[in-house]
Amino acid sequence: MPITVKQSERDWIIRIDGQATLASAGELKALLLEWLAAGKNLQLDLEGAEDIDIPVMQLLWVAAREAALTGVEITCRASRAAAAALRDSGFAQVPGFPVFGEGHE
């Protein structure tokens, strides 16, 4: 899973492409912790994600929960595959989780 990050004064953009699996969850966790510490809003770009496994979904859910507690916002764009994986596993309905893939469902 290639991950790219762009940072600005106001927000971060984290883009995940390809297979989002346990193999790269450590890298994603480190980036999410750094983002939370920065206190900026996050634009999560999953439009290039082909598949997302449960450990990665759990990281995203925890990030959304922590964001809600600290007052920062997460917005998200998702591919059909990513939106379907999140919806089918119940993660898209978790309170505080960003709205995924309008028009991609």
C-alpha cells in the first residue's frame, strides 16, 4: 500500500493506494499518530484503494474517534471497493466516522 502525505498549515492529506493491509498498517499508524499530534484536519483519500482489510479499518476508526474527541475533522473520498469494504463491515456506520464515497456506493 503506497501512502503519500501532504501537509499544509490548515490540514493534512493522506492518500492510500492499492492494497491496504496489515503489512503496511504500522506505517499508517505512525502517520495517523503524527497527524493527531499536529491537531490539523485530515482529508483521507481512498480513491486509489483497491481493498482495505480489518486492521486498517480499525486504525481509521480509532483515528476518527480520536479526531472527534479533539475537535479536528476527517473528510474522506473512497473508491467503490473501499466504500463497499467499509460499508459491508459496518465501519461506515460507526459514530464519528467520516462519510464515505457519496456516489461510490
